[in-house]
Amino acid sequence: QPIDKKSLDKGLQSRGLRAVSLVEFARRRRLYDPIAHALASTLAYEKSHFDKLVASLLPLMEKLTTGRTAALLSPAMNAPGDWRPVFDWNAVINLGGIVYVGLDALSDYEVAAAVGNSMFADLTSVAGSLYKYGPGRGFPVPVKPRRIAIHADEFNELIGDEFIPLLNKAGGAGFQVTAYTQTWSDVEARIGSRPKAGQIAGNFNTLIMLRVK
């Protein structure tokens, strides 16, 4: 059946015929793949509006998906010449491993913030799974719960909305967070909201000051 562009959403009307045809083909055949569906949903935006939305995002994504950063964050699983071990947070936790992440925020703040926030969002997801299902999900034998210690230096460089649920709710999953910062004002300035910074501070049980005014 031919596609009448006038019957499509406004966003799709400004798109190329091939892209529209593929979206319509998947819709009529009731084909569904979560990644393809998410990509296709971006076509619902009118093109000029979508370009404005992603104008500041594209340079950052380019930094995260090229060069050595891409090789670290998204390694090729089937590359025969790459002998580096590939791991995720569950593997590290179950093996009792230690991960050191040097974000180098002084050299490139944007990439450091993006990688750090993504890492904490992923850890929060893992904490939710541990809280609901316990450790060793899918293992044939019981796995002993572990304490997961997170030490965050230069905390004000890392803090974002992704960190708040990790502090707020991850204690029940065995997470223990220790954060280091020069002054609490640095955290308030980074968050941009004193009440939200207070919410973060309220989730730390102990405050230690290593200097006195």
C-alpha cells in the first residue's frame, strides 16, 4: 500500500522516503526491536527541532565513541587481536574485584562528567537488581553478600542526578559510599541547588573534617 505523507506525523513528513518506508514497514508488520524502536522514535521530531535538541550532544557523543575512549567503554567482543578482559559491574562484584577509574577531569571535564555519570547510573541499576534479587542472580549455588565500597575523590566533579539515588537507596544492596571534596560549597555550586545538595549531604552518615578554621 503506498504511503501518503500527509497522513503521517509532522516529524515524519520532513524525513526522507527510505526512512519513512522502513518505519512504516515495521509498523504494519508489527515488528519490534527495542533499539530500532528507540532510533525510529527520533524521527517523530521535526528535523530542524531535533537538530537543535542534539546540537550540544553530538560533540560529546563523538568524544565518547572515538579513539581510546571508545575502545575502553565499548570494546569489540569478537576482536581476535584484543586480549583485554571485558567485564561489567556484576562480574567485578561477584569476583570481589577492585576497579580504579581515573577520569582526568582536569584535562577534559565534559568527557569525565559524562563517563562518571554514566558509570554511576549503571551502578545504581546494579544496586536495584541486588536489592530485589540478592547477589549471584542466575548462579546455581548461593552467593554470599558482599559490601561494595565506592570511594569518590573530587566528589564535586562527579556529582550529578545519577549519584543521588545511589546514595539514597543503595545501602540496602550493600553499597558503602565514601566521598572526598575540598568544601561542601563546591558540591552546591556543581548541583546548582542548595536543597538538592542538602539531600545529598543527608544521605552521608558521617562527616569527617581534616582541617579546622
